[in-house]
Amino acid sequence: MSLFVLTIFLCCVVPSYQQLTDVKITKNLIPSELQEGETVVLRCVVRNSENYPVVAWFKDEELVTNGSDVARNNSVYFIKQSYPEPGKLNYELNITSVSRMDYGRWTCRATANDGSPVSENVVVNVLYVPDDMYPVCQVDLVEASLTCKTQEGNPRVQVAWSVEPSGRARIRARQSTSQGIIYSKVSLGGIGAPTVDNERMVCQSSGRLCSISKEYIYNMTSLSLLVVETENDVRFYCNVSDNMLQAELTIYNDNVDVNGTQLSQDENVKILSFQNVKEIEGMNVKCKLQWGVLAYKIEEKQLDMQAATQRSVTNGDGKSKQDNSDDADKSNMPNESGEGSSISHHSKVWLVWLFLGIVLLFVIVVVIVYLYRKKKDNPV
């Protein structure tokens, strides 16, 4: 009975041999905050090391070292192993020039003969600022926005927009982070037209600046004037590209605003319509863009009203738009396609050839009669 109780005590109360094994990281060797370029030593102490033939360092679960070998192809990692006393292994990873890539959770893992691991973790905190090339300002034509991008940094950097030279701040921006890069975006529709020359949108981050002038944004816009001539009217579509959302558009002729029926106008399209095309024959139509204090952009078209006037007289099937009872009176008037006239194009050609044939026959008869008389008057 006593032997049974002793067996139960050893199995259930006394921890297993693996649990008695210590794997400890000497954290006092690791500064709480490291600057890029500094040297750091990660020391892992393994007790009863004779039972743990494999010891390795992992960075965020990625193998970095395996025994005396460095798994990563990186010249800044060095391994040192020492035995200060029997059964005790000091397994050290020396990083000679720590970088932001070394920031994260490091794990020392010792694997027993039966494959069971014992490990301990430590977080290496590396402070860094974005590279000198950041921040970078760009115009995003797809999203109609200004984008300021910079590296995230540790501690995380702050990004702020302002307007210079006025110094106006508090500009609303959307921020997102992807793969360590911060993207701060400002909608073009919300930046406002320039009030002074050389007005700029400025992005500030980590003590550095980048900027985009409003004139540069203005020059990236495109302006177009489309003229659509129909049977009953003429329509002008004055359009500015989406990346300029607060433009002032005007359609005018010889610096005088054109009077027309405004069909619709949204933020970047203006449409005018004229019902009587004859009244504006020969117009020189222009589409004008102005944004704040910036100069005009002008798109110009010379209107060819002859074709529009002709189309307003006929339908698409080539018949007059007047009552069909007048068709008999107009049967001899050719339309655009040449159909409906009493004498077709081919008939005219044959009449010409017939006339030429008769003339040629007459000439031949005259020549024969002349030769016959001459021979009769002068017999041989």
C-alpha cells in the first residue's frame, strides 16, 4: 500500500523532468529601447543542456539560428556558445547593427530528445525614424486626392496637412497603414480654390515637409468641349476632369456668355442647348475654366452649322419632315443620299453618252458625203 501511494505522489505531484529544465533569457542584457545601428546581445540560458541537443533563436516564429549556424543570410548575426558550468549552456545571439527589421518578439527554443520544446520570449524594441526620402506628396488621379506617404516609424510618426502661405491647418484627411507605410489622403474637392499665387498644400511628418502647389494640381486637369449636333438643336458639353472638382466652367462666344437653355450642370460638366441652329450659324464656341486666382484654360471649337442646318431639314430616312402629301411636289428635288429625284445619276450618264454618239455619227456622215462629192467632181 505504501508503495502505491509513493508511486502516485511521484507521478502526480513531482513535475516532469522537462518542467524542471530552465530556459531563461537574460533580459538585463537587452536595453528597453534600442536605436538603429546599436549592438545588442540576446542570451539564452539552458539548464540540463545535455538533454536538449537543439537550441535555436526565432524572430516572430521565423528561424534565425540553429545551433551554431545562422539561418538568415545576414552578416550582422553571430552565435556564441559557452558552458560556464556542467549542464548549463549560454546560447548568445550577437546583433552588431540592430535595425527596424529586428523589432519584434524573439524566442529561444530548446528541443528535447523526444521532440518536445521549451522556450521563452522577449520583445526587442527598436526605435527608428522614417528614411530621409519621406514624406512624399503625390496627386492621386484615381481617387481624386492628395496623398502624403511616410514610413510608420517607432514611435509612430504623426502626419498633418496645412495650407501655405496662409498657415491654415485642420484639414481633414483619411489615414491608413499598409506594410509599414502610412498613407494620409486629402480629397481634392475639399482643399478649396487658391486665393493667392503659389498657394501650396503642405504635409509635415517627423520634422520634414513635402508639398504640392495648387497650380500644379490645376495644370494636371484636362478641359474638353464636345459639340453634339442633332436634327433640332445643338448641345455643348463643357467638361473638366474629375481631379479638379471646384472649377468654374463657362461656355462663351467672343468673350460674351452664350445664351442658351441650361439642361444640367454638376460639379464638373456644364451642358447648354440651342433650339434653332440657324440663329447661331458660324459661331466660335469656347469652354473656359478658372479656379480661384489661377488663369483661364480654354478649349475652342469652330462650329460648322451648315451640316447641322441640313440635318434639321431631313429625317434619318432621307425624307423631308414636311407632310408626306408634299412628296409628289418634291419628287424632283434630290435629298442627301441622291434618292427620290426623277432623273437618277446613272440616267444622266447614259444621256451624255447617247448625245456624244449622235454627234459622232453625224460627223462621220458629213465626212462620207464630203468625200463622195469630191470624188464625183474630180473623176480620175
